[in-house]
Amino acid sequence: MQATKVSPADPADYDMRLVRRALARDAGAFRTIIKTHNQRLYRLARGILRNDAEAEDVVQEAYVRAFANLAAFRGDASLATWLSRIVINEALGRLRKRRRTVAMPESPEAQVIRFPLNPSDDPERTMAQRQILALVERATDSLPDIYRMVFVARVIEGLSMEETADLLGVRPETVKTRLHRARALLRKALDDEIGPVLLDAFPFAGRRCERLTGAVMGRLGLE
């Protein structure tokens, strides 16, 4: 399942109406919020933590925290940005805790993402796609934190320069500089022909999307 695409005439008004419905305990509003933002929030959390299971857990916790404080949403930023900041804070907190408490490095198995691929009748093409996605994963994970977050937001998630700057609390010029550095680092491992594949990296769809949505709805008592 892909993230829900909504193109309201007035996004800010749509956000506020959706929030008001959620505050009135409209289960449909909660579900719409979750499914609309799942993929972006997962990708951001995964970009910080470099662990798919932890990223999913962080997104779930962030939703619960956000919904508990939904009355504080005033529409100064978009709902997507507001939720993204909560996820980033939650993920950074988890990362700091991990660094304080984990004495041993993560096992290689904990860092592996199993990318779902589109069915294909061409085994060679499927294998090539797997190899490319594995290369994207390893190269992105190898970036230093400040460059990885900008790369995930700008290239993988597709946010604009201004949106990324607002999300990360830095100037657009800083985003531009960090993105340039990130691309320079990645260029050592990637070449131009895999560029189109980046949009499919770090997916959050299908059963995983449904499972997280159901978990959050259950915790809200809105199953």
C-alpha cells in the first residue's frame, strides 16, 4: 500500500479539519493521518536509526505521542512537518539512548533491509534490482548522520530545499551544502544509472503499513 495521496485546494485548511475530526475521536481521521504520513515518517526514522525494526517502533511511538498532544497543533506548520519533527525527536532520543547503553556494535543482521520488489518474469532483472537496492542501502547507511538526514529528506523522500530546512531546523544554504557533500560521498559507490531506483528505496507499504496502522489504532482504542 502506498502512502495516501491527497491534493486538497487548501492543505492548511484540510489539515485543520482533519485534526478537528481526530480530536472528536473520528477513527477515520486517525486512519487517514496515519496512512497519509506512514512512508515519509518511516523513511525519516530509518534515515536516523539505520534499522528498519527500530524505525517502525519509533514511528508508532511518535504517532501515539502526537495524537496525545493533537490539541497543540495550531497549523503554523503543515501536519506533515509537525509529525516529522516529532518522529525526528523520537528517533534522535532512541539513538542517544542506544549509544549510551549498547556496548557491542549492532549485528550485521540487524542492519539488513529486505526490500519488497515488484514481481517480474525476468530473474536477471529482479536480481539486478536487488543488487542496486542493496547498494543504495549500504551507501546511504554509510553517510555521517548530518548528511544522511538531508539526503533521505531531499532525494529519497523528495522534499524541497525549503521543506528540508524547515524540517531539520537549519538554513536552506546549509541543506544545499550538506546535500552536495552527501552526493559526493555517495558518488564513490553509486553511478548515474541507479538514480531512478532511489524513489523506491526504504519503502513502507503493504502489510507493514497495515500492521503499523492497526497497532496505533489499537493503542488509541479505535480498532
